[in-house]
Amino acid sequence: MTCVLFDFDGPLADLFAHRPAVRVAETLGRRAQKLGVPAGVVRGVRDPLLVLRKAAWHGAVNVIRELQELLAEEETKAARSARLTPHADGLVRSLAASGREVAVTTNNSARAATVFLKERGLSRFFGPHIHGRAPDPTLLKPDPDCLTRAMTSTGTEPAECLMIGDSVSDLEAADKAGVSFVGYARAPHKTVALRNAGAIHVVGSLEVLVDMVRHQDSHSVQCAGSG
């Protein structure tokens, strides 16, 4: 494994820790209605990305473009106060120190992920390999689009990559891309959802992965020394 693809909201950050996602969804829904999307399509939807998906089925290209920009603005505001996922910092640094590539593959905007990583001192590890939501909402995960873009930018093949994600759509995108997958689930219901969807490896803390990377590196050094 030479490249690790991180979903953003979950494995790296609690994006809406201080700016609730349901409020963002309501803001997006109101704008969608003003732009002509039928109220029944978006009313009561609590997930901003689901609002975008639903609006995409009923809105013209210019409508989707405006909603995309509004959502990116809201996500970027949220990113400034988002919480770093416990042990994410250590995992990213350990992977980079071991010579592995790291990339972001997210349904959120690349702008929000970039702002968050920069403010947490982690952007230098990811460089240009931050791959967010495409202009076309149909390419959101579980479509493997952002994973494919990440592999192209890092020059890696599916067999060389591992994705860390916290949702069934992450797992499905990884499967479609031919990439190995580790689920991250701090809540029992997420563990159940990932297991039921076919995830083989699920961890409740990234500390497990940090220890694995460090153990592998230590073992490699020992092997090299004994040779």
C-alpha cells in the first residue's frame, strides 16, 4: 500500500461540529426553492449533500451551479471551526513519514478541505491531492470519480491504494474503483451499517491505524538491519 485516500468529513474532521449540517441543509433548501426547485423535493431534507442531489434532478445547470457555490461557502465556514478527528494528525504524519502518499477524496468541496488542512498544519502532506465534489452532482460518491482523480494525481494504481471512509457510499466507491477499504466508525450504528454493506475492516479509532503504520515501519527497519 503506497497511497491512502481519506474521506474528509469523518476520518479527518468533524466538519459540522459547530455549524450543524441540518442548518446548512435548510439554507440550501431555501435557496433551491427560490431558484425554482419544487418545495416538496427539498423540504425537510437534513443532509446538505442530499439537498444538492435532489435539486440536481429538478434544476437547470445554472441552478445547480449556484447551489454548489452556496454549499461550498457554507462548508468552508464550517471548516474553520471543525474539529480534527482524534489521531488523524498522527496518522497523516506517520503515513507521510513512511513515504506513502496521502490524498483527500470527498463529497465536500475541495475548498473546505483545503482550508481545514491548512489551518491544522496538514496541507503540506496532501499538496495538490485534495479531490472534492465535482460540478456534476451525479459524480458524488458512491461514484468513484474523486477516487479516480486522486489515483491519477498521485500516479498510483488501485492495487496500491487504501481508502479510509466512514460511510457506505465510501465503501461502494472504493469497491467500484478497485481500492481496498477500511471503515472508520465511532458510533455503533455506523459500524453496523458498514459491516452490513460488506466492510471487512472497521475501526473505532484511528489510533489503531497509527499503531499499525508505526509497527510496519519498525519491522521494516529491523528487517533491513538484520540483512
